[in-house]
Amino acid sequence: MIASPVPRATLLHVVKTLPSAPQILARIGQLMLSMDAEIDDITSLIKRDPALTARIIRIANSAAYNTGAPFASLEDALARVGLTEVYRLTGFAAIAQVSDQSLIRYRISGAQVRENSLLTALIMEALAHTAGADPRAAYTAGLLRSIGKIALDRLTRDPAYDGGNGPRGALAEWEAGFMGLNNCEAAAIILEEWRFPESTLFAIRDHYAPPAEDLIATLLNLSAGAAARCGHGLPGEDVYWVPSAEKFTAAGLSQQQVDDAMRLGLERFGPVRAALG
């Protein structure tokens, strides 16, 4: 039996309790599309969130980014890593902020969500270069693909919701029976509210069964499957990652190219995971 869908207004009310970091990431993405984007504009935007600022400085001072004298300020950190790296660095900090709690209903830890998101994003970024897609859009989709799970978990901690003993079988089917919509649909609602590009929210919405015409959704499906093969999958999702000739054809990729991106993602994953702690 499918439950009545969670009202959009109810979902967005819960979203207001989430850290603001993903919304700042969306604004930075918009700024970086402008030819006259300045590092000072991005710095001012990030500094609206003191917790995000502190986390970015900490990550920038990790071995993944800095082998010299420590950065004392956000301005120093961003100036040294460079404009092209700022978006990725902010993304790392953003996913760390929103995944700071266990997902009780899903029976997974915040660290599991964070590591799955991070590795999927890094594989996505590598695949995008090979497939001719926008690496930043691909990275964002990988990083935020589980934002719907985070919001739905917080919403359904209310005793009025009875989810039994957590996910059983295919995740989207369990979510539909429990909450009336799945985490991918919830993510699309949230990302629309946060003003992410339609290409990003559609890719996340559809990546469990990607349409052939949506390259980013197909890359996200392949990347999430690769992350799962590396031991960083999430419960109830394996059924969506079955490789097929149709997926490889739609992406214009081979299994070998996906495996190469997976290895590159894993190489980058270790140092960043250590930086996020």
C-alpha cells in the first residue's frame, strides 16, 4: 500500500532546519557562471555561515590541500586554493554539514551518507570529463543525491510515522509505502526550492531509472553503482545499479571507462575523507 505523499509544504518546512551550506553552494555555482565572478564575492557569501567557514578552513588546512604554512583565514585559504577549486571545496564542507546525524529511519550513519555522497561525486566528476558532460554539474548531482533521504529521515522521526524496522527490499518502494514519495522525488523538490539548475534536480530525481536522453542521470546511476562496488553503497539501492548495455550506450561509455573513473575517484576519496574526519 502506498501512503499519501508528504505535502510539499511539510517537506520544505523540515528543510528549513537543515544547514544553509547547500544553498550557499547553489549561489556559488550561479556566481561562477558569471564572467566577472570575484573571489571576494564568493568569500562574502561563504562567511554568512560561520560553521561552513570554519569547516572550509579546516579542510583547506588538511593534507589534501595544504602542505605548507596553515591558512589562518577564509580569504587566505580560498586565495591559495584558487577559484576553480573553491566550488569543490565548498561542496565537501556542505555535505559534511548536512550529514552530521545518523539517519534513524534508514538505519545508516551520517558517515555512510557522507562517504557515499563524496565518492559518488568524485566518480561523477571523473566520468563527466570522459563523457563530455559538465564536471561541476556532475559533481553536484553526485554530492547531493541523498539530500532527500536526509530530509525525509528528519520529517519521519515524528511518532506519527510508522516505518517499521527500516528499509526492506528496493528503497524507493519502501519509501513510497511509508511516505508516499521516494527520496529522489523529495530531493528534486528541495533542490528546486534551493534554486539549483533543473538539470541537476532532474538527474537526481530520475537516476534510479535514468532516461536515455538524460546524460547526467545516467552518469549518476553508473557512478552510484561504482561507489557501491567499492563498499560504499547504501541499503536498498543495489537493485538500481545493475549495469546494462542501454546505460553504457546512453552515456557513450564502456565498462572499462567507468572502472577507470572509479579508480580515479577512489584515489581522490581517501585524502578528502580524512580531511572531513
